[in-house]
Amino acid sequence: MGVNLDACFDEFNETVNKTVDSIRRGYGRNTVLKGIKKTCFDRNMVFEVAKCRIKARKKFGELADKLFFDEEGLRYSTPPMVAEYRAKRLRCKSVADVSCGVGVQLLFFSKHAEHTLGVEKNPFRLELARLNAFALGCDNVSLMQRDALDERLAKELDADCVFSDPARPAGEKVRKLETLQPNPVEVYRLYQVKTGRIAFELPPQISRENIVIDGEKEYTSLNFRLNRLALYTGELATCDVSAVSLPSEERVTNEDEPMSLLESDKVRDYFYEVDVTIIKSGLLSNLLGKIGFDGSLVQTGKRRTLLSSNGLYESAFLRTYVVRETLVFDVPTINKALKRLNARKVTLRFEIDSKDYWGFRKKVEEGLNGEKHFYLFKVGGKAVIAEPSDIQK
């Protein structure tokens, strides 16, 4: 495509912003398309970029107003906080992102490297990466339309670190290394002769057994949710498995001394929900050993793992609650206790069918006119009423 950005950028960005305004006003696609003036890009492309800019607000905040995405580029783009952390961890003189997409991670690399190179096979996505680099004034970024698996590219490449965030097949139920594009195994084979620093972004739900490349598997939590899985190979690796919580950057590894934990349904003074990132990484015992946890495991399940203790422990991987009452799991009894505790509303934190959630919640909240917000857990046949501790507020 190779558009002249100096001549095209302002006009294209203005057209995208006007299209965003038309979409937000509720005009239909055909009406919006008719109103898009001719630019260096096709009208349908302008419409897609505008629609994605609206959606991008959720992930990128105000930064979205400066960026350009297509649907796939937005879906798999790295959130800014994760991109910044990754760029700092891979900080070196030169970085090559050999599957850069629309270039979000590449732009963050450029903040911490003297030079960054982006390689993208898709011509439209490459132009979006050019626009993004231009929009943010990144003058140490080079871009080229090439296939990451081109052996000539691998031979020509001169970079201290190679990074690849391969595309995932849409609708794939079980993530596999061999279905990612470009294939990480092939990327590793081609580029390991050039550098000992190769890193990948992988689907976080992929099984550990399917990762056949040696390296550190780092599970990333963003705001208490599993968000990313990075694989650091060679000299980039610091351990076998790790977990990092953002924004705090608290980190746990398999090398932290583990601590065994007794299972008990006894509810003590404090309750903790464990970040699923820790469960997925298999590092619960290491986390507990690192913080010196003295308590018990009261519940495990698909959606949540609960701990309890008499002492208060602080970790970004733990959501901490103060237990206010433990009582029989019975609606009238729970409702009476909530009134006594000056409750205004209650959030249910136990397994319940989605169709039954609001009906049950309405029953336990009936007649509440207090000021406090509580959380209701279920442990065995007991109801646990708790509220977030001060360290969570």
C-alpha cells in the first residue's frame, strides 16, 4: 500500500474522527459509508478503523483516540500496562517484533530501545502500524512487509532481541502451539542462530505440556485477571514458571520456597480470593511460602479459590476480605444478619446459575436500607458475610 504519511495522516485522521462521530450518532453503515470522503484508504477500511477506535476506548482509554486498528489488530493488541511491562523486561539496544500487527507492543518497545523493527505480513495492518508510529512520534521505528518465516529475513536481521506475538485461529476451543501463525517453533528455529534473546506472547490458556520450547513461562495478571502468557527463552529466562501482577509488578516464581497448606472449612477472621493467574501458573504454594501465610485452604473450584486466616496478609494476588459473620446458609437468616450489619447491597461470590443470580440477590437484599456493601460467600453449608479489607480499598 505504501502511503505517504506526511501527506495523508492529518486528512485520514480527521476522516476517521468524523466517521467515529457519525457512528456514535447512530447512523447506519451505508449512510456512514456514503459520508466518508475519499482518502488514501478505502472507505470500508476507514469505517472499520473508526468502529475499532470506539471499541478501543475500553482497553486503551484516551490513547485510543490517537491509534488505528482493524478488528483483529484490536482483538489481540496488548493492553498498555502489559506492553510497558514487557518492553521494560526486554529492554535492550535493538528489538525486532517479527509479527507486529498494528504495532502497539512495538511502540512500547521503542520507548526503551535505541531502535525497533516491526515485521508484518498483512499489508493493511502494516500501514496501521505505520500510522500508529507516526501518531505517537516514534522516530526510532522501522517497518517492513515480510513473512517472519522467510529465511532470508532471518539471515538479514540484526537485533539484540526478537519478539513474536503470533495470531490465534478464531474460534479454536483448545489452543495449540502448532496452530499459531507464525509458528513459534519455526520462529525459534530460524532466529536462535542470530540471538539468544527470543520471547513470545502465547495464549494464556494453552497447556504447559504443549509448550515445547524451553524457557520461562510468565503468566501476567492485569487488575486481578489472567491476561497474558509470555515465554522467555535463552538468557531472557530467569526461572521455569513465574507470575506477575500488574500494575504492582509483584512477582512469584517456582524458585520461591513453597509452603504446604492444610484444607479446612473453618472460617477465620480474614478471607482471601486467589487470583486465577496464580492457580493457572501452579504457584499457589510458592506465593504462600513467599508471604509466610499461616492459614488454610477453605475452597477450590473453577471460578475461585478461597483461603482463610486469623492474621492479615497482603499480596496483589490476593483479594482480601474481613469476615463479619458466619452463619447457616438460609435466606431469612442471611437477610436478618445483613440488616444488623447496616447493609445496603450484597454481591454474591459463590457458584450460582446466572439465571438465578438476581432472584437470589433480590431476596437477601430485601428491606436493606443501610450504607455498607458486603460480599456473600458459601463454604459448605455455611454463609460467610464479608467486606473488603482496608488494604483493598
